[in-house]
Amino acid sequence: MTINYLILAHTNPLQVKKLVTALNHKNSYFYVHVDLKAKLSPFKDALREFPNLYMLPENQRETCNWGGIGIVKATFTMLKLVDQRGKKGYAVLLSGQDYPIKSIDYIDSFFQSNEGKDFISWFSLPTTIWARGGMDRLNWYKIDLSDNRGDFVQLPSIHAKEFYSFDSFKKLVKSISRGKIKELQVLLYKKSFPAYLKPYGGDTWWALNTETISKILTFIQDHPDLLKYLADSLLPDEMLFQSLVLELNKENLGQIHDCLTYVNWSGSIDDPSPQTFTTEDIPRLRDLSPNFLFARKFDIISNPQLLDSIEQEVWPAYVK
């Protein structure tokens, strides 16, 4: 069984190298996508020693703005490479600021003993977990005003009653003042989630078996309108894969299990980012369920010794 790690990176090349080193194994393969907004050369220099690693070149890189379609497009590029390899196993989506909280032997044994299962969090939409039930993500357009995080507006189409409000007027004025007149043309068209698919939401990160990956790629090929619809949606990476996995396994929901990546969302309700772990979180990470294999997020700049501490104090707590 092969384990294919798909890594979405944008910062800290040396931290990405440490992540790859921690997960490197005889049956591991790595696909690294570096955000187009970041320089590629430092990552090439940091990761050149791994023969089982493929770094997406310039012509395969995407701009991964927060909440945008770039993450989805980059993920699909890596999934196609995994599918072309034709090796049975898993594809595991990670960020460059993730880290394993179990040893590689434990992780390898876990996937071996759970072969064929899919690991992804999911819930039906609408939901009380997301603002507006998540329906704005489904039915409103996301207009990027720049590449800066959070610099965007969401607007309903002119066919929705919500369009005719003071809030929409303010967003229209803001968009026009930023020169986004052409981008606003999408508002002329009604936006609704494709009728052939039931919408679900969940966390970005997952581990899917390669059979499911092949089915997902076939589904997308047969329904090219789906990615076109998501191109103007907020956080499509938190809806697309959940919706597809649930559709493909609707007759066998027992195939789907919880996400393997632990994320601490204990910050304020208005904070769109997870908490960054510190050394004070070592006990928390050590006491997590044995089904959590990874955690995010970490920053070796502010906590340079933390990842070594995890290897020394958290990994030994679990023996598979």
C-alpha cells in the first residue's frame, strides 16, 4: 500500500522539509504545491534530497487565496498525478503547517488496518455550524478584491431578493471603487448548487483511498460545470470533497470515518484561523484520540523546538 501525501505549502520551506522527513517511508510519495504567491526556489532547495517527492512546477501552480478555488484546483492536479501512478493506497491532504502526532510506523499500520475506508468530516447543508447555514457559500458569489486574506465580498445574484438591500449596495460600491466592474457581471446569473449533487460541508483536510480518488476524478470529468460553479464560491474546499464522497458512498456510509487531522478552533468566533500550537499544547496533543494522526497548525519560527518535542513526548505515547 502506498501513502501519497498532498502538501499545500505557502511558507517556511524548512518546516515543510521537516514534515516530509517525519513522514518519509518506503511506501510514501509526496506531491508538493507551493502557492503561486510564494517563491518556488527556496522550496526546491529545501526538498531536493527526496527522490520520492514531486514538486509542482510553475505551469501547475495556482494562486491559493483564502476561501478561493485555487486550493481545489491545486488539489486536483495532485490527485491526477496520484491516479496516474496507479498504486493502490491512500491520498492524504495536508498543509505545510501540519505535523504528524503519531510515528510513521503507527501511521503506516493505521492505514494498513483500515484499508478501503475514507476519512473526512462532513455534515449536511444548511447547518448551524456555519453563518447563514452555509447557504451563502452555495448561492452567493465571492468577489476577490485583491489577493490579501479576507479582502473579498459576497453578493447574491440580481435574481435573489437579498440583492436588493443596503448591505448589497455597500458591497457593490466597494467592488466598483476597487475596479471590479467586470467581475460583477456574474451577478446577472442565478447561482445555485447543482441539482445532481446534495451539498455537504466539513474540514478541508482528509485521507481518501485511491479507489475513491479515481471515482472523484471521473465524476468531475463527467460534470465539468461543477468546478465552474465553485469558482465563485466561498471556501469550496470545505464543500466539494464532502459532497462527492457522500454521493459516491451514499449506499455505504459506513465506509466514511472522521477526519484524521486535529485542528484547534477554540479562538474567537470571528477568527477564521485555527489556533497555532505551542509547547503548552503538548499534553493536549498527547491525550488526543488514537485516530488523530496529524495536527495543524504549527510554526517553527515562533516555536522552533515544538516539533522535536512532539516526536519525543507525543509519538512514544502510542504504539500500534
